[in-house]
Amino acid sequence: MTLTPEVAFEQHRERLLSVIYLRMGPNLRVRMDPEDVLQEVAIEAVHSWQTLSDPQNAGAWLVTLARRKVARILRDQLGVAARDPRREHAIKTDLPMPDRRSGPVTHADRKDRLELLAQALERLSDDHREVVLLMKIEGLSAKEIGERMGRSENAIHLLLSRALKRLAEELKL
């Protein structure tokens, strides 16, 4: 059975939503819904599916698409805000987000937990936040993270251990 973009997307939907939610940050989430960004990533995945060289890498490929999409949005939003902050208006809504796989209580609980996690992550140092996002959310190996951060594999494992301990303290676990 060949892997289709739709199947791959559904398999990795929750992971992608977590990446998008956490990468967006609270300021952008006020202006834009992570589900909308997720939908844009799905459309981009369908249109560029032929560029995926190995279907076993579909998850990492989709996470890369999601990270790039959020980075483009942040760049565009920050550029607009830097030019004329008076034109930016926060739109807040209490409308529930539909989720065909759960009821409103489950969705609200998931949203609350994601918000608490995002707040706790923002209180971490930049290195701690980055290592947690790269390893636990995006699924990169310690070797890959070490190359990105200019550290050894052992240093990444130690940094992750300290970051998770600090995150647990922030979440009061």
C-alpha cells in the first residue's frame, strides 16, 4: 500500500498541531488559529508530495513544512507589525473549535493543557526550550540537535535532562 499525503497527514496530525501551536507563541495565536495553519500545511503537503523522497520520512517532512509555514507567518506578521502597529487588532473569541475525534470537554481540556505547556516553555531559557521542542515535539535525534546547536550528543542529552526537570518544575509536576 502506498502512502498518500492524506494518510500521512492524519497519522501525524496531533504532532503537527503541537509543533504549530508551540512555535506560534501566544501573540500570534491571538491573531491566528493554529488549526488554520495546520490546514495550510495540509494543502502544501498535498501540492508538494512528489518532493518527498522516502515515505518513511513523511513525519519529519511534514514537521519541516509546519515549521517553515509558521516561520513565514511570523516573519510576515512581525514585518506588518513593525511597519504600523496601529493597524494590528487582536481578535479574541470564545467559539469552540470543532474536532471530529472528541467532544467539547476533551477539546477544552486539550487546549488548556497545551496553553499551560506553552506558558511553561516560554519561561524556560532559549536553549532549554529549543532542545525540548526539537527532540520531544519535532522528533529529531540528539545527534541532529547537536549539529544544529553546536554541541556534542552527550551535551544535548544533559541539556534535555535539565530542560525537562525545569519544565516539570514550571508545570508543578
